[in-house]
Amino acid sequence: MKTFTATPADIEKKWILIDAEGVVLGRLASIVAMRLRGKHKPTFTPHMDMGDNVIVINADKVQLTGDKREENFYWHTGHPGGIKSRTKGQILDGNHPERVVENAIRRMLPRNRLSRQQLSHLRVFAGAEHGMNAQQPEVLDVKSMNKKNTRTA
């Protein structure tokens, strides 16, 4: 037996559509990160960009368990005394609710050049409308994978 190593000619990318309405954020992020890396494929090769293109809609309706809506996101502006913070609830209710989902997915990928390339295949939309109909994405139902993937309120 020889170990299979994928070449660029072997890579076949698909488009996946995921509806995040009512889905727990961490479970959604781990499924999307696995799809972006390509670990769900039997031909997975760690040093190649094997993953699919993922479209996430309804990012503003994602659910957080426990008191995670009150936990802070911190960032620094680069200036002295420039540390800033907002709660996840404020970001979800604000102008850019898709940033919570993007950050959760980015933090589940390794920190290297390949993961930054894989992250460019992710599109997150706050509402139900997306402009990717021409790609004919396949719908992936995350809610039906496991009953723990959803929360009602």
C-alpha cells in the first residue's frame, strides 16, 4: 500500500450552503471549519487546500449557550491605551452580526498561510439572501445532524 497524496488535479471543490438559524455557534463553527479544511473527504491531504466553498446564511440568528452573549470580544487598535471590547450580544444585535460567526470559524482553523487561503472560501451573510445562486450550492442541514446542534431560545 502506498500513502495517497493529493495533487492539484485531484482536488474537487463543491459549494455548500448552511443555514445558521437556531444552530449553536460552536457546533456550527466546528462543522464549517472541517468542511473548509477538507477533513470530511477520504482524500484529505494536510498540506493542500482540499476544502469546499461554504456559504453561511442567517448568521444573525445563531444561538449562544449559557452566558456567552455577555462575554466580551477584545481587540487592540494599535495605539497606546487602544484596547476595545464589545459583548457578543452587542455584535450580533449591531451592524455586523456575521463577524461573530467568522471569528469562531477562524479560531478553529490552524494559524498559517494555508488556513488563511482556506478562509477565503468562506462567505457569511447576516440575512437569508446571498448572491451565490449561480454556483448552485448543495444544502447541508446542520440541524438534523445532531439534536444538540440546535437551541430554541
